[in-house]
Amino acid sequence: MRLCTFVLALLLPAAAFASGPKPVPIDANCMPLPAVVKPHLPRNESLYYDIDVLAANAARMEVETLPARDGVVPIRVRIKTTTFFNKVRRVKAEAKSYLNPRTLRPSRYTEDSWEDDLHKVADVSFHPTPGKPQTVAIRFATNPTDKTKMAKYLGHYAHDALDELGAIYYLRSLDLKPGMSLCFDVYAMRKMFRVWGTVGPIEKVSTPAGEFKAFHISGTAARLDRTSFQRELHVWISADERRVPLGALGGIDLGPVRATLTHIGRPGEDAPVSHAEGLDW
């Protein structure tokens, strides 16, 4: 239950297909994402989520937009398991996506997490080169004694490469419409995934943070190096000017997982305690 697994549940939730894997779109059929016309990158925004595993409140997650630095805007996510869930597995982790404020494309993604006494780090670089095969440089280590000696490899992609956190902000900035098709590649869990799906009808969603009309994005995600590894995708994003990620349903190694927005605030303020009760999805 590393940090990226929790974040991935917001993007690539649910169990594998019982009827077998679906055909994965080839590069030629995975059309490039629309360019962002009006970047939606709220400054000083802080979003709080409850993470439930097997119907038990397992962790709190905070996603913050940090001040711009060196031409990029960092998005930070932090997760810490509850006192109750620490008896099952103790997790404390942080990740950052460094986004171009005009295009919302990532230049870098980093992750530093502790799972009980296991320390895991990752550092991913995005530097597309015109006229050359598109690759993402992925470096990672477990219990590193020297981060300069991390294992590394190149992850390949087609037209668009995002990271699991930055992808949510890219989707927030698109002109979403019911019936719209989406296809892109995303880094998560030390691998590259192909994500494809559609925007469904606007739905009413109730969360501890309030009631919203929301876009329901659903589809499929498959690992590019092992396409039989697939997950369904269900994400709800508010259909208002804020385009707030409201939550998702998914699964990790311990069982069903649910991530639910509980509070919208500013960095540093205390969020009200919530256990994501009374959902009506």
C-alpha cells in the first residue's frame, strides 16, 4: 500500500476483469489528448480525502498546489495511515508532480514512502524529444543507502505521458463533455500504463465536502509492458468551474479501497475529521 497505490486508486481503480483483458488501443488509435487552452491550476488549493479499505477508515490524504518555482508548479500529495490501520500496515509517504503552468505537462515526478520499515523512492523525468522514440526516464530504489545508485530504465509511450498525480490536473483542465473519448499513457507504480475511456453523463455526487454535479470518467488501464494486467477506471470530477476531483472506487492488495473528498481548504489549516459516510454514488 505505497503512496502511488493510493493515488493510483484515484485514477486506476477496481478489480481486474473477470472475463479477461480487453484489447489495448495501439499507438495509431490512441489519439493525442487535446491541448490545454485554459490551465486550471488553483493556487494555494488543498484537498483532503479519506481512504477507506474494507470499509474501515485507513488513511488521510492531502493534495496541495504549492508555489511556483523554477518555472514549474509542484503538486504535492501526502498520505498517512490512521492509528487504527497502523496495526495492519503503517504508511507515511509523499509524492510531487512538477507541472508546466501553461501546458500542465510534467517535467518530473518524485516519490518517497515508508511502508512499515520498508523505504521506497522513485524519481521520474519527462523530456520528450521531437523526432525520436518517446521515453520516460524512471529511477527507483528500495531501502536506498545512496540515491545516486538507483536502478533505472526507460518507459516508452505514444503521444502523451503524464504521471498519476498530474494526470488528474490535466483532466481538470480539459473541456469535458459527455461522450468524449480519452486515451493517454501515465506513469504509476514504476510502470507505464495506457489509459483509455469515455466521459459519461453528469451525475449527482454527495460527499462530506458537499453535493456536486460531476463528470463520471470511466474506462480501462493496462500496463504497457504486460497488457494482461488491467484495471477498470472510475473517476468523478465536479462539473463546475473548480473541476474538483471528488473521489473514486478501487482495489489494492488488501481489498476494496475508496477515496472520498472530505474538505476543500488552504495549506496548513486543520481539516475536519470525516469517515466518508453517507455517500450516494
